[in-house]
Amino acid sequence: MDKKSNILTDTFGRKHAYLRISLTERCNLRCTYCMPADGIPLSPKANIMSYDEVYALAKIFVDNGVTKIRLTGGEPLVRKDVHLILEKLATLPVEMAITTNAINVDRHIDTLRKCDIRNINVSLDSLDREKFRTITRRDYFDKAYRNILLLIAEGFKVKLNAVLIKGFNDNEIIDFIQLTQNLPINVRFIEFMPFDGNKWDLKKMVSFEEIIKRVGQAFEKNQILRLKDAPNDTSKNYKITGYKGSFAIISSVTNPFCDSCNRLRLTANGKLKNCLFSATESDLLTQFREGKNVEPVIQKAVNAKFKIRGGMDTLEKLKEPDLHSKNRSMIAIGG
């Protein structure tokens, strides 16, 4: 086995070709499931990867087999030099994508197009202005929604990510699906996941089964089409007959997709996480700044990856606060 297939292949034979890079821990929203109410201690600016370091570390991963990079945050588009990062990464032989809350996306349309970034994931947890303000602690719904329509009009491939929380926005499932009737978007419902400070409770989670049940109550069985999922897809995809768009369910809690996971995450301060749920991290940035070879560190981290959810392989373990509270808050991971 050559180096390229070996360094990013774990002990379960999973080849990691997808790297998610967080560009910043900062965000212009304060979503309750992502950030604790009192915020998080931000890494000192000197500890955040520069745009040259983002590129250099990304290139190491690409040289070893990564074929897709997604930029995340915090909110990646609040970073002042984001256009430089996008332009540098666009020179790599890799598919590029970005996840954003869309609030600043209108300022970056030309750069996104120039860098051939066509796949945009937008976080939008409610279609109700007041609920949006409640969950984000900010009053930006109108701007976010206008920019989502702008992306669609400009020909970008848009996915809407909605984290469902029981008793809050789960009554909007069908409203979200109705968006796909006339808009060519993919709405993705995400199970509420446990992270430090987000007050996760299994009782607040809307499961895959519950979502499907509600869809079945709103549409005839022959209207609901099960689509073929892409390789390594995290979502189970569906479509309503005659609708322009589609919808999907990401069931990380009740139906984990760990067997086909091909993702690694690089935090804004240069730490490698081999799993979204993992509490352990490997410091690449310090090693890189010291002029050391980071490939052995990467390989060790990949080989240490658990088979399922950072070792939390049962719902009972997910209920243990000591296990998931050692992980970062979502905003500091990058999703």
C-alpha cells in the first residue's frame, strides 16, 4: 500500500478523502445548539492558522489523498482574509465547498464563482422570523433568506441545514419540505447532537423515525421517493414527486453512518479531529511552525479513530455528560 492510501486510512479500512477546515471560531450568530449562552474563550489570534498555513496544511492532506475540502467556522465569511484563503485553496486539485449562515454571502459571490465553489451549505433552523431570532440570538432572518434566494438565482447548488429541536422547530418539518416544491434546493434535517455547553438532552432530539412519520402523515406514500445516496453520504435522501428540490435526514445519533465515514476536521487553531464526536485532538499547527513533519501526527490520529462516534457507540453513552462535555462546543469545531 502506498503512502497516499496508507496515511489517511484507519484501522477499519476507511479512507479519508474529505477534509473540513474551520477558518475561525468567530460567528455573527449565537445559535443555542452551537455556542453556550455566555460564549466561548476564543483562541488568541496568534494561535489561529494564517491563510498561508491553511493552504500549506491543506496541501499536505491533498498530497496524501484528500479530494474534497469544505470550509467552515464559526462563520467562515466573517474572516477578513477569506478571499485570499479561497483563492489559494482553489489552486489545489480538489473539490471545494463551504458552509455558511449566508448573512455575508452577497459580499463574496464573485469570489465564490471565481474559485469554482458551487456547493454551498446554509444553516437555517427556522422559517419563522421570531424563532430564528430566538435560536440565533440575532435578528438577521430577512438578510439570510434573501441571500439564500440570491445563491439559488446565481446558480449555486444550495443545501439548507436545519437542526431539529423537539418543541421548538419540529413543527416546521413540512414547511421546509414545501420549500423544495419550487426551489431546487436540498433541505437536510439534522438530529440534535451533544456538544459542550449546548444543554443537549435526548428528549429534545427529533429522530429519523419521527421525521419520516411526519412526512408520511403529510404526503401519500407514493409521493415520497427514496433517492440513491452518494458514496460516503451522511444523509438519507428523499424527494416529493413533482417537486424541484429534495430533502434529507442526517441521523448522527440514532442511525450513525460511521462505517462509511471519510471525514477529518482541522480546527481554526490547527488541531486535527478524527471524528466530530471525539474529545481528543492532535496539534498540527505547532508541529508545522516548528518545521517538523506533520504526516506522522496525521497518521497516528487517523489510526486512533474509533469505529463509532468517538467511542460513544450506544445511546446510553451519549447520555453521559462526562463523555460529550469534554468535546469542544460546535462553534470551535467547525461542524
